[in-house]
Amino acid sequence: MKIISAEIPDVLIIEAPVFQDERGFFFEAFNLRKFTAKTSIDVNFVQDNHSYSKQNVLRGLHYQILQPQGKLVRTVVGSIFDVAVDIRKSSPTFGKWVGYEISAENNRQIWIPPGFAHGFVVLSEVAEVLYKTTDYYAPHGERTILWNDTNLNINWQITTPPILSAKDAAGKPFQIAEVFP
């Protein structure tokens, strides 16, 4: 398992060795002992989520203010551009974002710690995204920051308008969003 620090050091890119032969491939997607040894992060994943989306669907920027979630994100079909925004007011990288392409082909995963807003846009015809969370979904604490907020100025790597849910289209501007201390 290879751990790469992102431009925001708390966000990590994880690359696992893939073993391929004429039958197909195998890789260990998650191993708690190895993850903890390599990152010094003690996690307890409590929920697995699976989404299916069509090309240009943009989901985000989501977070939970009352039950913050760390997320380990991977793509098992297709390709996405995955974004994490630091919304911890006390952080030196507050208001900064990082984004990476993760795909079924590159087998990369991204660790997004609690205190970040998260979103992704589908680059391929379709994508299936799996992510583990460190806390349960809590709709009463769910918040959404506007995906195209001009203060964040995220380059979503798309040239056509994204397909959004009503919730995502009505996200709050970053300047007035509820953030972490």
C-alpha cells in the first residue's frame, strides 16, 4: 500500500498493488492494520455507500456538521474527478480544495478526513463509486456548499454544465456556509 499526501496534507491518495494475470486481477482494497500503520490514523468505518451516476452528474459539495464523516472513496466502474474542500476554520488550508481523478482503471482511493466537504463529477459514460464512512448518515446535520462557488473556484474538469440534484443546485455559498471551528 502506497500513501501519497495531497496538497492539503490531511487528504491522502492510496494506491494498492494490483496483481494481474490472464484470469483478471486482485487487489486488497482495504486493510485496517496496513492503513493504520502507514497513516497513523485510527479509523472505525461504520457504513459503506455505493452510488451509480451518469456522465456529467455532479454530487456535492456535501458534509455533515453534527456527525462529521471521514470517507475512503474509490471508483469500481468508470472515472470521476473527486474533490475535497477544507472547511475547518482553524486549519491553515481553510477554504482550499484538492481534486484527483480516481477510476476503476487506476484503482486509486482517496481518504477525506472529517472537517472536509466532498463532491465528485462523473467523467466517464457512467461511474460507480464506493465509499466507507466513519460515522452514520445523519440527515439533520447534512449540509451542502454550492458546487460552483466563486470563492472556492473549483476546476471540475468538465466543459458542459453538470447534472445536479435540487439539493446540490441550492447549496449555500461558502461565505455563509456552516463550517467547523
